[in-house]
Amino acid sequence: MKLCAVSVDLDEIPNYFKIHGLAEPAGPASTAVYDVALERLDAMARDASIPLTLFAVGSDLSRPSAAVGLAASRSKGHEIANHTLGHRYDLTRLDPSTIRSEIVGGIEAIERATGERPVGFRAPGYTITDAVFDVLAELGVQYDSSVFPCPAYYGAKTTVIGGMSLVGRPSRSIVDSPAILLAPTEPYRAGRPYWKKARGGDGMLELPIQVTRGLRLPFIGTYVTLAGVSGARWLTRMCLGAPLINLELHGIDVLDASDGLEALRPYQRDVRVTKDEKLAALHAVYELLRKEGYAFVTMREAAEQASKTLH
């Protein structure tokens, strides 16, 4: 069976200002992901007849309206997974007890908001280490989806962060070890180091972020929406044949500059694309995958299927 899981990282808008080394915004724009994007994501999923997996940041749920919105999404059949307590980009550089607090804090906040303990995890900025995997295993987390073995993304991220440092506007984001580029592109049991398969079938189940065949181009929301409808279809065709297509989006992928994000326009090309153009590109992906026989599932369901295959 060919599966596609569509997940959305609900990083709130201040995180994007941190990436670009900018002062955090105030007012309605700072909560546009929960106040605006979440409803659009629900509508997108309903129109496409797909379930979503929403990776929530625990600290965002201290706002009652955000907690209520997330619980409502769960009631519509979407899975809620853990994206840490505070979305610390430097998670992998923290001491073990702080790493654990970030992961546990996210779990507890989500469980308070939705009444259900999340079973999946994604690290901020796709950056993970063996130490993080150790904590996930200790806590009984069912799957991780943080590994992004994409040379184009890694190169672009490294270049941008380095350039920002040179102009005196350091990013809060960090880069992973280049060894991540050696990781498998399909679901695997993580060994030590985490970019290698575990021997004997043990280890945390990893569902890598999707890349295309061949050049391993990024197949994530930012690139899909920038590519437009025809480009999105081309990228999708370059992924066909994979047993699991793990399409990862962000809440900002259904927002544009008119949603209070004008300050990001000079720094982030995707906010210059209108929300309608973004949604058209995403729907083109869903239509093509369904035509090619892919069934849409939550990440939890994808993990359960992968576990059967890998044993």
C-alpha cells in the first residue's frame, strides 16, 4: 500500500522573525498561525478529504483560544504530535535534563489541551541528535520525524545562516551535522549515530522528511508553494514510487503578507505568494497523489504500517 502523510508544524510567527534575526512582532500577527492558519488548514484538509498531523509547540497552548483550536482540530480527526515546549532551535545543544524538559513539557501541554498524549515528535529546525533520540525512547514516543537528508536544503540553510552572521544579524536557527545527508530517505529504525539504520531492527522509528528521487530535492511546503501548480506537480512526480510520501508543511504555508506578515516580505519569499496560489499548489499535489493510488493517513497510521514492514 502506498501512503502519504501530510503534517503541519504549527510554529508561530515569532519563530520566523528569530530565523531572520529580527525583533519579534507584536499584535495580531504574532499569533496568525493559530488565529488564521489553523482554520485554513482545517478547510484545506476537508476540501481534499485528508487527515493532517499537527505538530504543536506546547508554549503556544497557554493561550486558551489556541488550546481550544487545537482540540477542535483533533475532534475533526487530525492527529496532534509534539514539537517541543518552546521550539528551541538550539535544542540539540542543551544539556540532557533541559532536552527532556522541552520534550516532556510539549507532551504535557498537548495532553492538557486535547485530552490525548501525543505519540509523535519533530525537533525544531529538523535538527536532532542521539541524545534527543535517547529521551524519546525513554518516554515511549512511537515515532520521530525530524531527519531531513536534503543536500539542497542543507546547503541553502548553511549559506543563509553564515551570511546573516557576516552582516551582524545572527539567526537563532542552527545547522545539523552534515552526516545527516547520509541518512536513509525512507522509514527506518535509527541506530547510533542516528543517521544509520539500527542493527537487528531495534531503535526509534524514524519517518524522514520527504526528498525527491535522484537529487534529493526538498519536497516540503515552502518549496511546493513557491513552485506553483506546475512545479508542485513536477516535484510530486519525482517522489512517486516511495512507499511513504511524508509531506511536511508549516502553518505559514497557508498565510501570505496580507495576514500581517508584511515585515517578513523582504526576507522570506514564500510570504509574497498569495494564500490562494499556495493552496492551489498544495491541492495539485493531493490530486496527483490520489490519482497515483496513494492513500492519505496520519503520521501515527504511517508509523504503525512502517513498524509492520520493518519487523
